[in-house]
Amino acid sequence: MSLPLRMRFGLFGTGPWAQLTQGPALARHPGVDLVGVWGRRPDAARELAGHLGTRAYEDADALIADCDAVAIALPPDVQAPLAVRAARAGRHLLLDKPLATTVPAAREVAEAAQASGVASVVFFTLHFTPETAAWLAEQGTKDGWVNGRAEWFAGIFAPGSDSRYASSPWRRERGGLWDIGPHALSVLLPPLGDVTGLDAVGAARGPGDMVHLTLRHVSGASSTVTVSLGVPPQASSMTAVLRGTPGIVTLPDRDDPGHVAAFAAAVDALERAARTGDPHPCDVRFALRVTEILAAAEERLGD
């Protein structure tokens, strides 16, 4: 379908991420008409819609019918089937990571998007934050990488944590592997290349929800990933390092996460992809591959 000058978005979800990031970014974006909000809790949808100056929908398919694109801020295994419905209705997809926590669910989203010809962007935050996006783009132009390392440590589940996400059921169930593992992979895969195969994924458990991954890449490089949501707050950090012929390079720090601005950049990316037909590097196909790698790691952990 042709796009109007202002892309009409429907927001699906009413939790902290929708309240603090997606909702404000969509409501303030000069190129967006925020048509409405749908959530699994109608009262919460009405409250958020009021804050954002838009309408609450009681029926998800009615909101899908009234928009050009959907932005989904829901747990991954709620997101995936909703994204399939939206794609089959011809709506462009702005999704969160992980795409899903099972390969069949993620594959169904990718297949629905391809069959309908809709554009898709999955919000791997570092690819839409100016400093880190520029760094990632630069490293992707270089050859000769031999090793990568990514470590994501957060204190969401640490005793006494006041994080809004500490009570998230899906994060409690799936842990750092699925919540922040996608961010780590989104940094390593573009410069180092895809994994040589899912049998090249190794995994081991650490304390709590900590998981260690080892990967072999088609470029010949190897990499390691360590993630956890349960370290003490003073031990929280985010690090990524690449080594090779270009030297040793480190992912730049972000003083201000700037999630609202980053999500606005993802909106711009989706609009460009929808208008030009050129796929974005962080589309549902890339997110499917991330899901496949994480699922392979989870399988190793169960061995």
C-alpha cells in the first residue's frame, strides 16, 4: 500500500518500555501519526493513550486495520503472533528484540513479512544510537578481524533492585541470554560475519542467570559472549572489543542511553525501508538468525 506523508502507527503494549520509550518517541515524531494504543490490560491502554494524546483500542485487529505500521512493546512470545497478523494485513513492522524465543515463532514472522512484502526493523538499540551506530558501521567496512568479545552485565535481578524490569515474567524465565544476548550478537555478527553453523555455537552456565557463549564465524574469526541480568549493581557494565589486522577497537561508551531518540531513529529507518523497498540490516531476517543462535545456545545449556 502507498504511504501517506505521515506514517500512521499503532502502538501495541502498555508496559515500561511502551511508556518510557516507544510511546514518547512515536508521539513526538514529526513524521508520525500515532493512531492509537492497544494493550492486554484495557485500563492501562486507556491511561497510556491519554498521556500520549491518542485513542485506546479494545481490539488489536481494529488498530492494525487503521494504521500503516505497528510498533510492538510486548513480551517476545506475545509479539511474534501479533506481528504475523500485522504483516499479513500489509502493515510494516517495528519490533523489539528478541523477535521471539522459539525459532518456529520467529521464522513465522519473517515468512509473513516476506510474503506480504512489508518492511521491518527490529530495535537493536546500539544500531540506532549515533555513537555506537557509527562505530558499528565503521567496523563493518574493515577486514581482518580475528576475535571479538562482548560482555553485558546488568543488575536488574540483583537483591534490592529498583529496576522497572525486575518484575518482568519473561525476563525472569528466560534470563540475560534472551534479554541482552541479542544486543551482544547484534554487535559481533555484522563485523565478524554469521556463525559457521549452529553446531559452532557453544554455551556454558555461570552463577545465577549468567551464560557464556563461544562462536565461530564464517570470516574465520572466533568470539565470546557473556551476559547476565543478576550481577551486583556495582559490577554492571557493557563492553565489546574487536581484535585483528585493524588493531584493537572498543565499543564507545554511551553517557546517556537516549532510548527515545534511538527509537525515533528506528522509526526513520522503517519509513525509509517502506518507501524505498530496500531492507534494513536489522530486519526480521537478521532477528530470526539471532533467535536461531540463542536457541542453539539454550539447547547446549540443556545438554
